[in-house]
Amino acid sequence: MKARLPPLLLLPLFLPGLATAAPSGRDIVLHGNANGALPCAACHGANGAGKPATGAPALAGLPAGQISAALANMAQGHGGTALMQSIAAALSPAEAAAVAAYFAALPKP
Ligand code: HEC
């Protein structure tokens, strides 16, 4: 007789699929993405307040449209550092929108 797996144990199998369907801005900010984007928090701070030591400006509380426009520009090789350009290029449009919304919702430093 086989033991039945409790259905909850199967849940993690489906979570990656869910993440692809609706990217979490917070996850990307804290952990980067599977496409090689580094975690934004490493340079911009987990609270989005920026880190002078890394030269990364504050993003918290900026309009989401401004953040996604900057990301779209950098993804095309305009503005920012070479590293920031490669990070922006590693985000899908949906992921860029998700991180922009996440930072925009944080309180201004
Ligand atoms: C390795 C450090 C580093 C990481 C990781 C990083 N950034 Fe940056 N980012 C920078 C630096 C440095 C700048 C300033 C570049 C400049 O202005 O020349 C910058 C600039 C930006 C800007 C432009 C701000 C403006 O006002 O023009 C945005 C938007 C941005 N980063 C978003 C992100 C997002 C979103 C992530 C994560 C997916 C991220 N960054 C990850 C270092 C980093």
C-alpha cells in the first residue's frame, strides 16, 4: 500500500510557474531573477534609499513610470553604468514594471 503525499507538499512544484505568470517586484529586488539580473537591493538598498558607497541612487517613492522609463532606456544601452544596463536588459518588461511598482510604493527616504 502506497502512502499518499499530502497535497501541500506538491505546492512548491507549481510556484515557479506562478512566479513566471506574475513576477514579484519584491522577489526581484531582494534576489534578482533567473535571467542574471542582480538583486537591486545589493546596490540600491532593500528599502530603496540608495547607497552612496555603490553610487546607486534612491529609488523609493519615485513615480513608477519614471523608474520603468529609466530601465527601458538603460536596457537599450542609453544612460546608466554598463552594469546597470546589463541588469536592465535582463528584466522582462513585466519584471521591470513589477520592480518599478515595488520601489514606487516604498516610502521616500
Ligand atoms: C551593482 C550595483 C547595482 C545593482 C545590482 C542595481 N543597480 Fe540600479 N543603479 C546602479 C548605479 C551605480 C546607478 C547609477 C547609474 C548612473 O546614473 O550612471 C543605478 C541606476 C539605476 C536607475 C536609474 C535611476 C535614475 O534616476 O536615473 C534605476 C531605475 C535603477 N538603477 C534600477 C535598478 C533595478 C530595478 C535594479 C534591480 C533589478 C538595479 N537597479 C540593480 C547600481 C546598481
